[in-house]
Amino acid sequence: MSESPGKLKLGALVALVVGSMIGGGIFSLPQNMAASAGVGAVLIGWAITAVGMLTLAFVFQTLANRKPDLDGGVYAYAKAGFGDYMGFSSAWGYWISAWLGNVGYFVLLFSTLGYFFPVFGEGNTPAAVIGASILLWAVHFLVLRGIKEAAFINLVTTVAKVVPLALFALICLFAFKLDVFTADIWALGTPELGSVMNQVRNMMLVTVWVFIGIEGASIFSSRAEKRSDVGKATVIGFVTVLLFLVLVNVLSLGVMTQPELAKLQNPSMAAVLEHVVGHWGAVLISVGLIISLLGALLSWVLLCAEIMFAAAKDHTMPEFLRRENQNHVPANALWLTNAMVQIFLVITLFSNSTYLSLIYLATSMILVPYLWSAAYAFLLAWRSETYEQALAERQKDLIIGGIALVYAIWLLYAGGVKYLLLSALLYAPGAILFAKAKREVGQPIFTNVEKLIFAAVVAGALVAAYGLYDGFLTL
């Protein structure tokens, strides 16, 4: 196995984790956070996020090591622990989250190019949609040439995107002013932000968005050169990205005040650096963002296709999604994914969908797959499954799995009812593919418990549909 051709080494797996996590989110982080919370709440929120996401990273590491026979990460864990429909829902939710995020990335990419070429506007003008469509299909045909080749290009872009982030952190470290940072720690001068608890809750979806991709290595577990590298890549990638995120956010709050940051246009990192060093700082960050988004788009196209392919391999998704081309790329899954991205790119011409509204919806879709992964890790430790000769490890993993599970439930609460209902609206139609897959193997569609779960999803979807029609819910 270690010598198998076409397999992904540790460096490529780390790059997939870092490359999928560092996309556009970090470049908009100063404004996104300041619009939701003051300095004190930001620090509390990052402490909660660091602990919660670290436990999730350990969950993916533990599951990769203890269940090496399960390929496909979040999908496989949900299915093994909670049945076929939950496995399907995790794959479906993850897939929608990933391609919705790509639509958001395209909007942000061409909004950034609009800084240099006004014809692209805010990323949803006709010129921007045409440009995004050309780029989308260029990435599509690049990936069709082979997973390993695409992963190598992702490794190069990941290294390139880290350089401007490191420069930003270094420059802002010297420009940091303690009196600016401590001027209004609890945002008492901005009462519209609400209580500290509300501020922490409001910033949670942003923090989850910038960490999505933490499971990237586990999705590609079947293509890893060494199975043990999957867990290592997850933890190395997490620690690297956490360091950059906290530095970018906290140092910005010592360069400009929270109200000043909240008013910035995105990518707000460009405006912060321009405030310190002048116009060239904005150009540097804009170029870094363009490289970063291109790399993230590639990572997420790979992840989208792989999760559908993995689910189709064991008949949880329909048979047609299993087809690979001569380069061992899941071609049909790739075509379906990018067709959906193309449709939604056209929709941005006729709707008011912004980068933030797209990423909030994408984030809410991935909360369920994270919840089931944490629950499965907790369940393994609770049952002592695979821990027969490792009781000390069982206690540790029981605590880690428990914290990760509580954090995942907290995220569902922090996301709010609106995004839970909108998620149900996107989850419900997936049952058509699930039913097709079940019929192909001659099995009943739902168990009795799954019927109840599906009924709850349909009820939520109907409320969301009425809410959008009536106007009490908006995208």
C-alpha cells in the first residue's frame, strides 16, 4: 500500500485540509467578526471554537485510526453509527454545503477582481457570472485529468496563499496598539450587538465556516498512501489554520476599532493592511485572496465529487455516481456537482444572495455531518468498541467525543431556527436519490425510525417553503 502509485502522501493530505479551510473566509474575518461581536466576546468565542474544533479534529483522527475500513469520512461514520438514511443525509448535506460554498467563493473571487476591474462589481454582475462559469469548467476539466495531479496543484496554491497571511500577521504585530484593542472590550458603545452571550452566539457560524475542511483528509482516506497519515494531516492542518485565524482576527482588533472594522468592505483584511502600510497592502492581500480562492475552489471540487463517489460505492447513493473515468476520477459525481454550481451562479444574477448569506447556509448544511461524526466517536468509546485492550485511551476518547458532541449541538443552537429550517428544505429532496439507490439493491427505502426522521425533515421543509413564500424567512 505504501508504494501504491497515485496515492496521496502526508504533505498532499495536509494541503487538502489547509487548502480547503483557508479559502475566502479568513480574508473577510476582521469585518465578519467585528460585525457580530466586540473584543471580549471574540476572545471568548475563539476559546470555545478552539476547544470544540480541536475535539472534532481529534474525533476525525481517532475514527481514521480505529475504523480504517471506513472510507469517506463524515458520510461513512454517520452510516456505520446510525443507519443508511443518516449516512445518506450526511453525504447529501456535506455535498450541498461544499458546492454552495464554491458558489460563495466565486462571488467573493470576482468581487475581489472588481477592485481592479469595476465590470465585475460585487461578484454577481453578468460579466462576473460569465467569468466564474469559464473558471468553473476550467477547474472541472483539470480535475478530470486526475486526483493526484489536482492535489499537487492544490499543494502549490496552499503554499502560495500562506505567504500573504504570514506577512499580514507580521506587519500587524508591529502596528498593534493595546489602547485600541482595550478601548471597548465588551462593546458597550455598540448596544445593537446585544449581550456578550448574544455576541458569542452570533459569531459562531463565522468561526465554523472558516474551519470547514477540517475533515478533508478523512474524505480522501481511501486514496491515502498511509492510513495513519489521515489523522496526522487533520491535526497538523487544524493547528496551522487556527494559528492564522486567531492572529488575523485578534491583531486586526488592535489596528482598528471594532466599529471601524464592522464598516469595512470585504475582503476586509485588504483594508486593514492598507490602513497600516498604504495601497500596496490592499493589492497584496487581494492577490493573496485570488490565489487562495483558486486553491480552495480546487480543494472543494475534489471533496464534492469524492463524497458522492464514496457513498455510491456502497449503494447509499445511486449507481450512476460510481462511474470513474480512465484517470480514476468520479466523473459523473463531478458533472453533477459543477452543474449545480453553474445553476446557482446564474441564480445570483437574479437574487440578492451575498457571500455572507451563501456561507451561512453552506455552514448550516455541514452541522449535521459534524454532529453524527462526533456522536459516532462517542458511541464507539461508550460501547468500548475497538477499545478492548486500551481502557485508558477509551476514557480519553470518551471525554473528547463528549465535548465534540456538546459543541456540535451548541452549533446547531447558535445557527438558529432560520438556518435549521432552510437546511431541512435542502435535505428533503435528497430522499429521491436515496430511494433510487435503495430500489437498485431491492431494499425497503426507510426503516420505521427513519420514516419518523424523514417526516420531521419534510415538516421543516414545508415550514421553510411557506416562510420564504410569506416573507418571514429570507435567504
